[in-house]
Amino acid sequence: MRNLKRILLGVFLLLMVLIVLAFVLENQQSVSLLFLGFSGPQLPVSVIAVLALLIGMLIGPMVGWFFGRVARRSRKHAV
């Protein structure tokens, strides 16, 4: 059973790597983003999408942790 889980995990990770590789290879067009008057460097679409995903994966848990602390603090003071 343990070996089956390892094999399935390996297959899943291999599929994810192949999907990301296909995404990167299909999105090689260079674009320049303009945000609040600031223009960024020309980067492939795939790089921008992966950077946005990674930044979201970092910011999301931090926001959740912050609001969890605020909620716990308000419950503590309410009692």
C-alpha cells in the first residue's frame, strides 16, 4: 500500500511538471505590463503568470494568518 501511494504521488508530480512545461512552452510571447503608470520589463507571458501564482501563494496564507489573529484577539477581549 505504501509503495502504491509513492507511485501515485510520483505520477501526479510528473503530470504536474509536464503540464507546467507545456504551459511555459506555449506562452513564449513577450509582453510588457503597465501598472499605475509604471512599465515593467518585457517578459514571456508564462513567467508573469507563474510569478503571479507564486506571489499569491505567499500573500494568501499571510492574509489568512493575520485575520485569524485579529479574530482570536477579538474573541479573547469579548469574554
